[in-house]
Amino acid sequence: MKIWKPIVSVLWLVVLILVLVFYIIPQEETIQNDTIEKLEKANEVLEVKNISLDSEIVRLKQQADSLNGFIIQNNQTILNLQNRLNEKINIINTMSDMELYSYFARFKTISSKH
């Protein structure tokens, strides 16, 4: 009977090792491999989205540059209009009363012979 206890213990140990080696450890590796494959697929999807977002960023930067050009042109136009307005105001400030009256009444004097 004393010989059977160590043999049974060794057999149980061998069976436990075999179960671990052939059943439990491969399942964990399979789960890890599946997880890795899922993460790789998700990474590929994110790479595609990243490329599309990069192209969208480039398009938006070009649009912003174009809009900045329009803003610069409009600012220049506004400055030109302000300068013209200031020139007209200065001209009106230097006019006499009679010149102001004819300017705002839009009278045109044409000299004619009688």
C-alpha cells in the first residue's frame, strides 16, 4: 500500500501537467491570439480613418488659406473705401457754403449767353 500512494500522487501530478499543457495553456494562447488579431484589425481600421482624417485636414487647411486670402483682399478693399471716404470728407470740410449747397443739391451750373 505504501508503494501505491507515491505512484498515485505522481500519476495525478502527470495528469495535471498533461491537462495544463494540452488543454488550459493552448486555450489561453488561443484567446491571446484572438485578442491580438482583433487588435490588429482595429488598428488597420484606425489607420484607414487616420488617412482619411489627414486628407480632410489638408483640405481644410487649403480652404482656410483661401479664406485668409479673401479676408486680406476684403480688408484691403475696406481700407481703400475708408481712405476714399476720408478724402471726400476732407474735401467737403474745405468747401464754402455755396459749394456745399450746390454739392448736396446736385445743381449743375451751365453758363449760357443771353
